[in-house]
Amino acid sequence: MIAVRMRAVSKRYPSSGVVANDAAELEVARGSIHAIVGENGAGKTTLMKLLAGLEAPDSGTIEIDGAPAAIESPANALKLGIGMVHQHFLMFDELSAAQNVFFGIEPLKGRWALNKLGVVDSATLEDRAKKLARAYGFTLDPAVPVGKLSISGRQQVEILRQLARDVRILILDEPTSALTEQETHVLFEKLSEIRRAGHTILLVTHKLNEIMRIADRVTVMRLGKTIGTYDVASITESDLSCLIMGTSSCEDADRGNTLRPKGEIVFRIEGLATRPRAHGGLKLNDISFDVRRGDILGICALGSNGLEQLEDALSAFLVPARGTCRVGTRQFDLARIRSYRALLLSGEIAYLPSDRMRRGTALSLSVRDNFIAPSRRAYFRRGLFRGSSAQGATAQAISDFDIVARPEQRADELSGGNLQKLSISRVFSLPQAKILILCEPTWGLDIRATESVRERIIAARDAGASILLLSSDIDEILALSDRISVLSRGRQVLLKEKSAEMNRATLGEFLLGTRSER
Amino acid sequence: MSSESSLRSSTRLSLAVGVSLALTCAVLALFSADFWGALGQFFIAPFSNRYFFGNFLADAVPLAISGLGVLIAFRSKNFNLGGEGQLYSGALVAGILALRLGQATDPLELWIAASVAGALTGALIAALSGALKAYRGVSELISSFLISAIVVNVVDFFITGPLQDPASNFQTTRQLAAQFLLPKILVPSKLDISACVALALVAGAAVAAARTRIGFELKICGENEEFARYCGISVVRYDVGAMAFSGALYGLAGALLVIGPQARVMRGFSSGIGWSAISVALLAQGSELGVVPAALFVAFLGAGSNQVMIGSGIPSEIISILQAVALFFITAQALPRVRRRRKA
């Protein structure tokens, strides 16, 4: 039985001229886990948005359970039993898990007239949430405010919220991008459980190993078109990778991690601690590390474990309680933000923010304006703007970094991946920066772009740069770092040279705070 | 702004202008004995002779200057609602200075001194709101409005108290001697060379916004404060600076009125210009050059209504309602663009 059939579906964004879906085809069997893969901008998310009623197709037909369907709105999709869990969760932090799950469909107290008053029956609410969670094997305390939950906990709430609305076709957009190995494992168990209940799951992802692990079938998309749909059992990971990239040679570059003699210490942080006020009471506790010349220090943490605060402190967005920063022979008191800020502005340190939408881009300005903004001084001669040189530099970056954009285009017309590439191109275009603070550099990038960014990071290291890599992606930390540090609940639980014994599982233990070596 | 949405918003704006003009006609039809006569007075009289036309243009001058200031502040997402007080106090300080300097200087020096003094006064008052926002997180919208309400009363006190002209029956200061007033352009109307100042300011601001680093940084501050900080731009400086600039233009507009058409500081003479300037800025749709047609349109509404009031005996209250309705329509259409948050 076919749960979803999309035929010759096209979607074009007229403002940017981008064809997101070009006569795309999709057939999903009921009760299966169906993965959708492709590079950034291949049209995966758009196709799913069409299915979830968030966008309307220009042409093509959609059939749900064999019947033609016009899905005009998310509410409409919900009636057909289609629900989508987004990459970024939208929920009420102060409300409990149960309240979030049943938001808008709460059981009400009393009958008849009393019922119209809309008084929520809290006892029944929690009871139902518990039952629902148990039915799919979720271990979730329904009373806890979701703001206090980890990313994986919030994700479970989001999934339950869909299930509570009788969703039979569940769409998950990049569900594992912020999860640890252990959490991913747990999620996949739940997904199997949901499949067993007869539901259909559509999984948008970049990660091929996950497809091999959990999906039944996989549809590959490239440039808005569907390349094909394959049984996972009959395809290998490397075949899949070739299909996605559209090339025949797609060997993973082997970077090795030869132990080279390290240079002198270039950047050192000592005794960094923050006040407990911000970030839900979490504070950084006595963080110390150094980065040498030609060295990559990877600092890893799960969401809300201090990585965000570390980034803010290092970029002078947050004034820490104490801590010193040493650059060469100069010393800066991080608590006295002015001198440190001057150091950041001097151009010696290049900083790639993790939040590319808020901190990394002015969305309503042009790509060119966004590109030149941090180094704008170079583009004004005697106070007047040098348009052609700004245009040229931006065009150069666009071609160097394979960004799908025009310099004069508005930044908000770019896809998330292309925005990230724009931010990255900016950081790597600062010639005098010897220290690079890179936060979640490949978050949301596809395989090819991730690969090219990682190559650049390695190349910069080999050229003598000192790189501080802040990332919640364990694979990335393992792939790039010469030394690894882990934060858990604001404490530094690990700092050592990378060795063969370090893998996803061992790092996971440190990340979850069950192990400490400091 | 993509071309599609900018087209849509211009369509909406033209529609608003059209509706407000249609409404004007409807009111004229209802309240005037001679509809066609009144219509002619409204639409044609401001252009009918040098005197009316010059006065109509002169009314647009302070609107253009102060509207430009509001527009620049809008660009950095600062809303200066204190224009009434800033303009009025700028006028007062310029007036005091001009009366004091009196015969001792030559006119050019006096004009410059009075303009600078007026601009500084407005700038100081507005900068206070900017600083309160930057350092204390006080909404500039509220603080500028409330400060202005106080300032207006203080200025009233000076005009009617220590500075009252004993020889006059009006609540006003003494009058400036004729040789110290700005040279007129379209005699016998009240239009003077401040019109050139307004055009120069608009052109200068347009160039500065498009071509200078300050313009670029201001734009970034207005679009995304966090990004501005990431780029190493001092957001505080631009909060205070943008407010001060807009206050300075209000103050300058006030000063130019005093050394121009007014020739004195009369109680309440500038009432309403501060608010109209906001309409001008909204009408201009974020474009410096758009300030000129916007100011002309708002001045035209005023001039046309005045003609009707004089010519066809429609009560002044009706005229005020007419103007208010027109500005309401336009503001309602233009405001969403300034404050809109894009849908995700």
C-alpha cells in the first residue's frame, strides 16, 4: 500500500528564481522508514514542506493513501495524518512536556457548558501524555518544563506532539544533527517502534550510515530532481554517496592525522568562568586550554552544556566573571571586555559564529553587503564606497566556495547551507588572521560542502594557523582535531591528544558526563 | 527588498494616497455648498499663483528636513517621536541667539549661528533618548515622546514669560529685524533659501547612505544588531548618533523657520510639524530622495485644505479631520514595511 505518492511535483521560488523541485517523484510505502538524501539545495526539505502543507507546489499531484490530495496548509496536512518535525523545534520552554504535546488539543474539565470554559484537566493531560509516551517506548517525565530538557528530550516531545495528533505519516528533518551516538541509538529505537505501530516515517538526512542502519528505502535527490529510489538492502554506502554527488569518483579523502611536531603556544585561555545567570543557570567553570601554531583543538559539548557560553565569552558577546587570554606574549583580562574586544577587532582572530542567521548575517541586506561587513574598512577609500572592488571580492568568494548566490541578491533568499558557506568564505578571506575560532563550521552543510570546508580547515592548520573548533558534532571533532576537549554541564571533563581509543562511544560518555578525566 | 514586494508596497501606497484623496472629495461634497468650487480650491489653488505656490513649497521645507531626520533614525530602527519638542526648542534657542546677536553680526554669521544652535539643541534632547536606550534599555519611542512633552511646556514658559514681547498682543517673542531674515525666493510668498538647504541635505544624506562607511554601518545596525556587534560596529554609538542626527534636523528645521518665514518664536507656531514629519518619513519608504515628493504631498494636503477652509466656509475641524484621515491611511499602509518582520 502506497502512503504517499508525489508525481512530477515542481516548486519554484520566483523571488530568487531557484527551482527547488523540478518534476520530483516520490513513492513511499505505508509502514516503512523512507530516507530522502541529497546535497544542500537538492530540494529535500522543500519536497517535505510541500507534503506538510508549508509550501504549495506550482505543478504536480500528490496522493495520500491512494486518494488525490490538495494539501494547502499544515492544518490540512494534519487532517490527512501528515506531520513534520523540524530541525529547529518550536515549543514553549516554560510549559511542561505534557502541555507541549497536547497544546491546543488539551483535555478539558467538565461537560456541556463547563467544558466551554476551556479549563484544562491537568490530571488527564499528564495521564494521557504518559500513556502516549509508553505506547511508543518513550521515557519522558511529562511534568518537566521542556526548557529543561536536552535536545533529544525536546525532540521526543516534538515527535509525541505529532503522534498525539494522530499523525500516521511522520516527517523528520535532519533529526540526528544535534544528537550524540547514544541519543541517536535511542531515537532509532523509537522510530522502529513507531514503524511497528504501522506509521510511515520520512527521514531527511545527510548521514548515510544512518540510512543504512534504519531506513527501508531511500530516495536520492539532486538539483531538485529525484535521481531514484532504492532498497537499502541492495545498495552500498559508497554507491549512495556517488548517486548523491553525481560523480563517479567519490572516495572519502583520507586526511590522516600524522603526529607532527607542534609549534609554540599562540592562544591560551586560563581559568575562564562565567556567572550562573544566563543559559538556564548553567555556568562555565574554570575552563583552560591552549592552541599551538598549526594545531586544531576541538572542543565538544552537547547543546546547553556550555559550548554556547564559551563561544560568547571568546567572541566578547558575554562578559565572564574571570579568565585570562594570552595571545603570544600579550595578556588580556576577559572580564575587562574592552581590551579583549579590541583584540578581536584587530583582525588577528577570525571568528565564525554558530548562529549564522542571527549573528552571522543581516538577512535583509545583499550578499555583497554581508560579505564585506566585517572587513568593510578595506572597501571604503577616503570614506567613499568602492563598489567594484566589493563586488569583485564577493564574486570571487562565491566562486571559490561554490555558493549558489549572486552578489546583489538578498541574503534571505539563500538556503541555509549557502548562508553558512558565505559566513565561512568571509572568515577564510581574512588574510592576517592567525587564530581561527570556528563554531559549528559544517552544521547543515551537505557532504560535498562539508568535505570542502574541512579541507580548508586542514589546509589553514597546515599553513600554520591555530584553530579552535567548537562543535557539537562528534564526527567532526574526531575528524579534524589534533587535541580534543569536552565540556559537560559547564565543566571541562577532558583535554588530551587525540588517540585511537577515542571514538563516538568513548567521547559520548564524556559528553553525557558519566566520565571525567580532569 | 525584492522587486516583487517593493512593487506590491508601492501599489499599496498609491492606493492609500488615492483613497485619501477620494475621501477628501467625499468630504468636500458633503460639507461644501459649491462642490466643484471647493474641489478646485483644494487641488488647483495651491498652484494658481506665485503666492500660493511659494507658500505651499515653503510649508514643505521643514517637513522635508525633519522628515529626513526621522527616516535616517528609522533606518537604524530608532523611532524618534519627540520631534515636536526638538523642533520647538531648536526654534526657541535659535530665536534667542538671533535676538541677542542682533545688530552685532552680519546676517550670514547670524544664520549659521542660529542654525547650528537650533540643531545642537534638538540633537542634545534626542541624544538623551538615544543614550537612555543604549545604556538603560529605555524604549526611545516612549522617552523621546515624554521628554518632548516636557520640553514643549518649558519652551511655552520662556515664550510667554521672560521672552514675551511687551509690545505684542500675541504670545510671542520680539521680532527679528527684516535684514536678518533668510532671502526670499518667490516673492511675495514666504519661500526662502532654506528650500535649497533642504534639497542639499536630502542629496547629501542620499550620498552618505549609499556611499559612506557611516551609512553602511548605520544600515547594518538597523538590520541586525547582533550582526553589527559581530562586525565590530558600536551599536551604542549608532543608537545615540542616529537619534541625535534626527533631533538635529528637527532643531534645524525649527531654527530655519525662525530666521525665515516666522521671524520670531510664537507660542505653538510649529505644532504638528513634528508629527507630519513622521508621515513624510513613512511615505518616503526608506528612501532619502523619496523625502522630497513625500514632503510636497503632505504640504499639499495642508495647503489644499487651507484654501478650502478660506474659500468655501467648511469648518476648520472638518479640515483637520480630513488631513488626519489622509495621513492615517498613508501611515497605515507604509508602517508595516518599516516594522515588518519577515515570515520564516
